[in-house]
Amino acid sequence: MAKKRISIKDIAKLAGVSSPTVSRALHGDGRMSSATRNRIIQLANEIGYTPSLVARGLVTQRSHCVGLVVPTFADPFHSEVAQGIEEEARRHHYSLFLASTGVDPARELAVVRTMHGRQVDGIIVSASRVGNQYAELLHDTGLPIVLINAHVAGNNIHSIYHDDYKGGCQLVDHLIERGYRRIAYIGNKRGGQIDVERRRAWIDTLHAARLPAALAVNGPNGRLQGGSIAAEQLLPQAQTLWGAPPQAIYCYNDTMAIGAMAVLRQQGLRIPTDVALTGFDDIDVAAFLEPPLTTLRQPRHKMGVEAMKALLTLINEESNPVPPQATIMQGELIIRHSA
Amino acid sequence: MAKKRISIKDIAKLAGVSSPTVSRALHGDGRMSSATRNRIIQLANEIGYTPSLVARGLVTQRSHCVGLVVPTFADPFHSEVAQGIEEEARRHHYSLFLASTGVDPARELAVVRTMHGRQVDGIIVSASRVGNQYAELLHDTGLPIVLINAHVAGNNIHSIYHDDYKGGCQLVDHLIERGYRRIAYIGNKRGGQIDVERRRAWIDTLHAARLPAALAVNGPNGRLQGGSIAAEQLLPQAQTLWGAPPQAIYCYNDTMAIGAMAVLRQQGLRIPTDVALTGFDDIDVAAFLEPPLTTLRQPRHKMGVEAMKALLTLINEESNPVPPQATIMQGELIIRHSA
DNA sequence: CTGTTAGCGCGTTCAT
DNA sequence: ATGAACGCGCTAACAG
């Protein structure tokens, strides 16, 4: 079944010209009689010619592909970021390689290596677990890389990230303003630096208000189950510590918050009357829950677009290298009814 | 900054051998002194050689890439399918090109064309809007294609899809068994053939029970807002028709059901006491809602895996072409508390 | 205006 | 056991 690809040569033969002529005709390049040009173009359409971007990339050393590396597809946050990236990529006639890492650093490295083998022009890594190591890769290969939401020390690599610390402070401040004092944290064991930042916001803000950051539980992952499991562990601990449930729970992200909500309801606790709850990210469903979730909105789509723009700049300016630059984006506190 | 790629030749020069020798050494191919082989492999690692899969693909005519085409990333259903596809792809050392169509047939065609130009070995299209047209493409290019959840007439193309009709019947049957009689449908204007199947199940099942399929409203899309908008239109129409809300609403998918739930609550209607509700797909959050959503579980992950397996078979058996085949998968009725 | 030559990086014959 | 030559499909550099 595998028809042989029809190539530039085939149409050259048919048109009675040489292959470079065909190439030029199709590119609108160079000066040539519009007679032959039209004839060639017409011919190409007739026999259904599709240029091989692979071969082209091999000679131009530009594949017009970029790699996108995410922890998992099944996360609404990354999906939306990816959507932004893809839009911007398509706008510039770039294709996307996609790979997931499963939050496994080794796999992340392997994936990036494969992408390099695929001759991608650049790579975007979201929520990297090995951020620092890219400096070396960058040095060795010159492969443009942009990191999304990886707080990398040293700051020697392009990155664009959300100000989680500040966002977390806004969230916790809001809880304090509402009068809650026993504020617990549900963290994500696999959240890496992101978890660190959000947790730090919690600790610092509570301390600033002379409140204790006394109770935190880490879920095994950042998904729904992760939130449920954390909540199940949290409640008895609160009972031991305070003789009562926490007045508020500040969650690692919206998804875990949803997982926690289910457990709270199951235990007969009402939200926010008995326990208030906040999320992080403002994923789409957040507004549709009962009660609607108070959270911190990350400009996910825009972050994707900006990351892709930054990458394209790196790709096109490789003659005069742009110094590594960290773009930090601000979120927005979204107050709904869960807290 | 763009370091020139280090190639097989570079390491040949360093090892004092010819490039074919290096190629063979790296492939474990042919017979050769394990001394030189080891030396070459070591050398390759030292200088950080990464083979160009592009060049390799050009000569072997096999890129080890497949294209994945989805309507949008921001849909939990497709995300999970994609996850399955990616896992199976990685298992076979295949990379994934990803593109979204935005449910635009023209863009879908353009995207597939680009993928062909990228020399992908095959393509998986999820929820295609132009299913029939692939037969022609297949005929012209011999490019293996597998369709997911595109009910294509004529059945002349490989596809794997979920039995939406049967699933829909189960759902509506369940509603009838629970004693609901005024059962409305919230459809998806952009749902294409999928909407047709699910709607048909609703109509047929109601008729079989001598109940009228009297009220259906289409949301503008299959997302949360789509569900909300549909519900807002549905309620007054039900009032006109029945002088009361519907007793149950059978929704196009879980996401729209969530959108509808929010509206129902807003209008003071309790679920399922006042209005029962069903979804479709069993996306992850479905079980975590209040109330947990009764729905029909599609084996999303497995569908992805199976699609990729089917595609790989097509790719590897292209000498003796496999006849087009439709694999139909059965879902599972998940009864929770919303109906 | 167009054809010739060369080469991107690799794998695959053939020779040796 | 290894090297020389060729070609995958395309574009870039020169010729003419």
C-alpha cells in the first residue's frame, strides 16, 4: 500500500525541467518565466505533490518543529498552556512534538534527548523537574529552551513562570481576612519547586499574621485522588491537634481541592461554613463547582503564547544570542464562595 | 549559539574509521571486533553524539513519528485518549506530532496535510469531522490512518469507536427505570456524528417506552459554557411545554452536564430530587461532583492504546495491507447519585 | 532565466 | 572486518 512519495524530481521530469527549477517555482523564488512557473505549479497540484519537510529540514537545518514536554496530558492546567503554545506555533507554521514525562526526571531527560535527535528547533518544558540541567544541554547543543513554571536557581536559562509565592500569599491573606485562624495546607508530594513556593507563601503569611503554620499534609500526587487522600489524613490530625477540623484549607491546586471537597462533604462538613477551601490555577470547572471555588487564576493560555513567542525569538536570534531571561507573570485572586 | 550538530562522520574521524563502521557499531549490526566497537561507542558517548532521526528517516523512509489530531487539547476526554496513545507510542519508540483542529474541517484537512509533509508513518484522528474524505487520502498516499470515534459511513477506513448508541440507550433506560418520564436532551451543536448517535439513542429509547422525545436543546459547544447555555434555554421551554422542569436531563457529555448542573442549582433546583442528570464519558471529576454524576464510562485510555496498536499494525503490515476494520468498544454504565 | 554540482546526516549496497 | 560509493528529497551556490 505504501505508495512511493512523489518528489520534486517526478514533477521535474514531467515538466521537462530540472529539480532546482521546480523548487524555485514552488517557492516563488528567483526570476523565471511565469509561463513555466505556472505550468509547474499546476502540475504539482494535479499529481498531488506534498513537499517533504523532512528533507527540507535536513538541508536548511531548520525543522520548523518544536518540542513540548509536559508532566502529563491529563492535567487541565497543562492542556490550556499547550493550547496557547499550539496556537502561536501554528501562526508561525511550526509543528509540535509532544511528550509527557510522568513527573519522572529520568524520562524527562530521555524525552528531551529524543527531541534533540528529531532536530527540533527548540524545546518548551513545562513544570520541569530537572531545570538546572538544561544549562548544560544548552551549552553543549545550543538548542533553545524555554521553561514554564520551573523556578530554576541561577537563572541562567530562559523561563517564564507564574509568581506562585505572591499568589499564595494573596490566597492565605484572603483566608486570614475572612477570619479563619486554623489554616491547614494540602500539598503535593510530587509538586517539586512549585509546591515549595506555594507552601512557603502559606508559612510566611501565617507567621506574618502571628498565626501558626501548624498543619500540612502532602498528597501523593496533584490529582483528584491526591487531594482526597490528603484530606482523609488531614482531618484526624486536625482533630488531634485542635480538637476540631481546620477552619480553612489552602490547597496546592484546584484539582486537589476538588478531591478534598468530596471528602469533606462525605464527612458531613459543609463548605465554607464548617471548612473553607481554596484552590490554585482557576481551571475551567472551578467556577462550576458547588460551591464555586475561590482560587488564584494563572494566565495559562497567555503563558503558553508567551513561552512560544520567547522560543521563536531565541530560534531566530541565534546569531546574536539573547541573554537568559526570566519572565514572571502575575495571577489574579478569584473570590468565589468556597472561602 | 547554534553549535553545529556532531555527526557520525565526526566520530568516524576521531576513531580513525569510516562512517559506515560507526553506523554499524552503534547499531550492534554486523560482525566486527568488539574492540573497535566499544571504542566507538565510548567515543560517541564522550562527545555527546545524538543521532539525527531526521536523516535516518529520510533514508529508511520511516520516521518513527505518528500524527495525533484532536479537536482541542482542553477536553479531558481527548487528553486521556492521548495519554494512552502516547504510552503505546513510547513503548515502540515512536514520537508524536500533535495538532488541534478547533473542530474546523478545513483546518483538520490542512493539519493532516502538514503531517503528511512531515513524513509521519501514520495518523490518528480523534473525533474527525471529515472522516469520509480520508479514504481518498489513503488511496493517494497509502498513509495509514486510524480514526477514533468518527462514525464513518461506508466503513472503508480503519476506525475504533465507542458504541455511543448503546451507551446512550443504557443511560436513558436507567432514567426510565427510575421512573422519570419527562426526559430532555442537552445536545452539542458541534458534536457532529457523535451527537447524532447519542441523540438517536435518546429518541429510540423513549419511543420504545412510549414516551415522547419532546424536548431537546443544543448547546453551542461541548464545553462547560455550552452546557450552561443549553440549560438556560431548556428550562423555560420545559415550562412552556410541561409547565414544569424536566424530570431528567440526558446530557451530551459530562462536561456539559457540569455546566447544566451549575444552572440548575442557581435556579434553586435540586439534583436529583427536582431534576435528575446524566453525563457521558466518565471524566475524572465526574465522581467528585456534588452529587456524583451518573454517566457512561468510555474506556478512554484503552481506546488510545488500541488505536495506536492498530496504527502500528498498519504501518508494519503495509506489504500485505490489512482490510479496513472497525473496532467497536463497549462502555459501562456508572450509576452514582445524580440520577 | 535555468541547469549543474554539491551536500545536509544517515543507512545500504557493493567491494575489498 | 571494514571502506567506497550511492541515494533518500531537498535547497544553496554557482555557472552559463
